[in-house]
Amino acid sequence: MFGFGEEFFTDEYIMEISSNAMYLILLLSAPMLMSALGVGLVISILQATTQIQEQTLSFVPKLLATFLSCLICGTWISSMCGGFATRLFTDIQYFGPKRAPAVIVTENAAKEKAGPRP
């Protein structure tokens, strides 16, 4: 993927990861926000038509709608978060100092380097 000595964590890469994370947050929070918004709108229309001005009346239905949307979309949310985390964790291997790969010295090579025994 990247050659020896190339820099992986550039400014562009950090900005890409940051913008992807923000987009993912907006995308994953949308089902809960939309369900709470819809339930709140319906309840406020009912309150306006019946002239009941109780502010705490809409709290429990919104809470239930948010919980149900979490249950319904939970697997999708976890798979999206898992995919993003997997991408970040696979990119960690490219982080670190740029150095030559370690040379593995075998036992035979060490003996040859030492020379013959007297």
C-alpha cells in the first residue's frame, strides 16, 4: 500500500478521518433524532388542538420513540461503528518511525559471521 519511507498520517488523511467521523456521527444519530422530532411534532399538534399546555406530557413518548429507534437501528449502528473502527485500527500499523525493516539473524548466519572455531 505504502512504500518504505512514505508518510502515511498526512494532514489530508487526518482531515479525511475527522470529516468521516463527523459524518458518521450525524448519520448514526439521525434515526433517534427524527423519531423524537416526529413524536414531538404530533404531540405538540395534539396539545394545540386540545389546549393542554403541559410541557412534560411529551417527554415519555419521545423517550419511548428514541428507545424503539435504538432497538430497531441498533445492528446497523453497531456495524457502521465497527467498520469505522476497523479502518482506524488497520491504519495504526502504518504509524510510527520510518526505519528499515529489522533483519532477522539466524543461528547459522551468526556462526558464519563469527568465523571457524579453533
